[in-house]
Amino acid sequence: MDNSNSSFIHKAILEEIAGTLERCSASEIESLCQSILKAKRLFVGGAGRSGLIMKCFAMRLMQLGLKVFVVGETITPSLNNKDMLIIGSGSGETNSMVCITEKAKRIGAKIALVTIFPHSSLGKLADINIQISASSIKSSEVSPVVSIQPLGNLFETSLLILSDGVVMRLIEILQIDQSMMFTRHANLE
């Protein structure tokens, strides 16, 4: 691939992501931020690439000084009704996440979902639904969005940037600077 073609592709990807994020609900994102601050502890989950991105989100939340755990890790404690579960799932139908979210709902935890399909099984369980308008091949529901990117890339990359935006909003609310966050950065690398 020559440089001019590569530059064109990068620009097209960035424009697609920017357009996708502009369609996300600012009020739902603010609701997520406020709920994060009210929760005693945070639990994040997702599967596949979405799960990896949710781990990135958990790391930043920890660096903000919040109590956060990744669902499924061996050191994750039990969840209670003062906690919040935040799930990233493009399809909103990931079986393992549906089972986990149903249990969290029965316990009484606050539930937030970032998804393509807010009317999915997970969406129906969530208190906060943030829709990322992206394409998906993993759902029987048809997304009106067609992406130039392969598979779930548009959702996953948008999820990463959206979660970074949430962290930036929390930094603003909590009045934390990067040097404070860096004191919590991993030092056993």
C-alpha cells in the first residue's frame, strides 16, 4: 500500500469514528459519569475485543482512585446493591454478559450498557443505555450502519474513545490532574 492510499484510509476511518461518536447521547454519557461517582464500587465487563477495551477503561478508573474490578477475574469480589456494573457489548446479546447482568439486576446493582442495540437483551436490563451507532455481524437485529472497517472495529474503537471521554469528564468533575493519576500507574512492569 502506498503512502497516499494509506493516508486516505486513515482519514476515512477517523471521519467514520468521529461521525459515530457525534451521534452518542451526551445526556446518557453524563448520566453514566454521575452514576459512576455515586457507586460504591464499579464492575466492568465485556467479551472479546470489547472485553479488552473495558479492561482499558477499568485501568483508567483505577488511576482516578475509584474502586473498580473486572468481571471474571479471580480477585473480583462479590457485587452488591451499592455497586455499578458497566458492560460493553456491541450486539447486546453476549450470553455470558446477559447471565452476569441478570444476576447483577437481581442483586440490585446499577447497570450501564454501551451497545449498538439498546433494545437488546442487555439493553432491557440496563438502567443506562449508551448507543454507539455502528455495524454488527453478531446480531439478528440489522444495523442501518455500514462501515468501511472490518467486523466490529467501528464499535470497538468508538467504545475505547467514548470510555476515554468518560474518564476525561470524571477528571474534570473530580479535579484530578495527570500527576495524581500517575501515582497509581503500574510500577511492576
